[in-house]
Amino acid sequence: MKHVKIFGEFLAESVNLNATRIGQLETRVEVIKTFLKESVWDPKISTFIEQGSWAHDTIIRPVDGGEFDADLLVKVKSVDGWSAAQYVKELGRIFQNSGRYGDKTQVYDYCVTITYADDCKIDIAPLVMDRKFQGTLEVCDRRSDSFNESQPIEYTRWIREKNGYSGNNSFRKATRLIKYIRDIKKRFSCPSILLTTLIGHRIEWFDKDSPAFADTPSALQTIMGRLDDWLQARPDRPIVENPSLTSEDFAELWNDTQYANFRKFVNKYRKWIDEAIVADTRSDSIEKWRRVFGDEFAKGENVKKAEATGALHVLTLLKDSAAHLDSLVEAVVDFGITILPEKFRSPSHLQVPQWQPVENVSRNVQVFAEYRASKASGKNNRVNSGEVLPPRGGLLFDVKINKFQAVPGDYYVRWRITNTGAVAIALKKGRGGFESPNEGNRRWESLEYRGVHMAEAFIIRRSDNRLAGYSEPFYVVVK
């Protein structure tokens, strides 16, 4: 069953970024525009261009305490003698030296990011016009000190064209729903620009007014089916051209493992969506839709919870020793880490912190991880907590406080790495103790043992050796 009305309510109440946040975002952007126009930043500002999910109207509200971000391009005239890096560095300096934005500013390769106390980030990037010749637009890569051609207006025009073909705003609605699946399930990685492009390529001019896009669930089923067919025909990572700049391959945002994982889960969710639509009864159909979207879907309906069924199954697979069966990994792969019970986080071999806590221990500590084929590899890919990974290569863990700030120098970091699974426990590799970083505050861990493992960061004050903050577990699912 399609449940068109329920989908409308689900989008409005759980998926779409609500009007209050949109209004707050727009106000903040206007303040930033005024600030830059009145600043002493050398480049002459031509205009501002909204970019990314915000401009494309595919932005969704953050899940599980995450963040939503908006991209703002500052179109400027070129400055004689300036390098690419200089545009970004000087833009960062303007914000960092201001009383309003100084403590909110982080400078990255292409942009300056302003992170607010709530769950909002705004990325501001210079877009240099007419540097090479009349009409060229280039973004600036601070790390490589190079200019890269960009066509943001043409890309946004392409998105609007595809949405027009789909009718009923179906392209945008389906894109938001697939992003929601990505964020709530955490089963695959796919940057929004890449995901949006993949979806857009699945819609053609002859889809206009067709039954395949008659309503939101039909559009979702059509897009996921076409995307799965396309992926299954391509076992190796394909090229995904930027439709507005064909020399740019968005698929380079993946590594081969992430592509294989995305391909697998699109196939899985495509089948689940098909099963939900053909279900005979309302209750059975809603249960199957909840397997796709979680309990927020049709949350007012009193039906059996699909994820609750998975959670009960997980309880039967857990052992006090944490030497759980391989089938636990399969259950987590299917349903996500949200089905893990609280007791999973405290197996018997887990060591408790030995430091006395400060008066107010912070939980505003975040762990990030990059996948690398080897410790010495220069190529890396950001992975999410709970993302399924292969038993090879490794992760480089990093820790931040207050979402993006580095740990202050008068504090030090200890990592608690806890392995689970039959193989790790049998080999007495469960660990669960505290270990020092091996690269600044970062720690490298190889991926060897099948299981659902955890990495946690603890921050200790040097002056009195007291615990000042610690993170939530970062789950590593090795299949």
C-alpha cells in the first residue's frame, strides 16, 4: 500500500526542515552577507549564490542530534596577484577576527564554516569570476592552492529541470526521503551532491505526468528501482558526471568499498519498498514501511514495530562475554545500530574510567573517522558511526569538542577501543581498556575482526588529571 497521506505527514513532521529553522537560516545568511559587504575583505563582491541542498530544496532536518548545513557562494571579482589559497585564508581571517563570528569559525580547504550553538552550519566559499577569461567561475582549493572550474547556477538549473519532469515536486520529495534513509539507518555513505546527482540522472523528460511519478511513494519506488538497476549493472565504481561540468566525476567522493556498500543497500531497500507497496493489509504495509524508515513513519498508528522485532532478535544473539554470533552482525547490518540494547555498550571486559570527574563533565565531544586502505595511505574517506566496513584497511579516529574545535593543549586524550565478536574474544582481543593516541590526538585502528566494535574518546585535564569530557561510542561494524 502507498499511504500517500501518511507520506505527506511523514515528510512534514519528520523529514523536512521545519519553517522555523529555514527562517532562522535565512536570517543568519542575510546577516553574513551584510557583514561581508561591510568588511575589509579585498575582493569586490558581485553577488551571493545559494548552493547545495538548501538551494535545491532537498535539505532535511538533522537526525540523532546531527547538523544541517547550508552553502553560500560569494561571487567576487579576481584580485591581481592572489593565489587560490589566499581567497580562502583571507576570508577566514575576516571571520576569525570578528567579535560576532570569531569563536564560531573554522577554515577548511574550500570554505569557511560558521557553526552555531544549535544544529546549524553555514559554509561560505569564494567563487572567483573572470580570472582566466570572461565568464569563467572558479572555486578555490586552499590545500592544493589551485583554482577549480565550477558551474553552480547551471547545476541548480538542472535540478529544477529534473524536478519539473517528475511533477508534484516528486524529485525533491524522493531525494529527501532517500537522504533520511541514509541518515537514520547509517548503512551507507553517499555525499548529498553525489546522491542528488544519481537520483536526478534517473528522471527523464518523458516521465512528465506518467504514473511512475503520480505520487510520492510511486516516485520513490520508481527512482529506487531505476537506481538499483543501474547500480547492479555496474559492479565496479562507475563515473558519475557532474551534469553542469562533465569533466568532474562526483564518484571520486567514494572509495571502492563505499560504492560496493551503497550498491548493496540500495538493492536491499528497493526490495523492502516493493514489499511495503504490495502488502495486502494496512498494518502489514505500515510495518514494512517502518522497516525502511523507522518508527517515525505513521507514528500514530498502533501496529507492530519492525525494528522492535529486530531488537528482540538481537537480545537472543547477545552473550555476556560479548562473543556474539555472526548473525548479530547481520541483524545490525539489516536494522542499524539503533536496535542494539543498552547492555551492548558495557560488556564484561569494558574498563571503567579511573579519573575523577570535574564538576560538570561535558558530553559535547565528537568522534570522527576516516577509512584508509593502510596507515600510510594518503587517500581517505570519511565514514559514519555504524557504517558497514570490510575486514581490511583501517580507521583513523579523531576527536573534536563543541562540534568542530580542537582539544585544548592543556588537556590530553585517551581512547577506549572495545572489540566484540566471537573471533576477537576467542583470540583475547576484546580489549576495552584505555590507550594513547598515536598521531597527535588521533588513533589508528586496523579492521580485522568481524563484529560490532566501539571507539570512545575521553578528555582529561593535565593540571589535576581529572576527566573533563567523553564522547558517545562510535560504532564500527566489520562484516
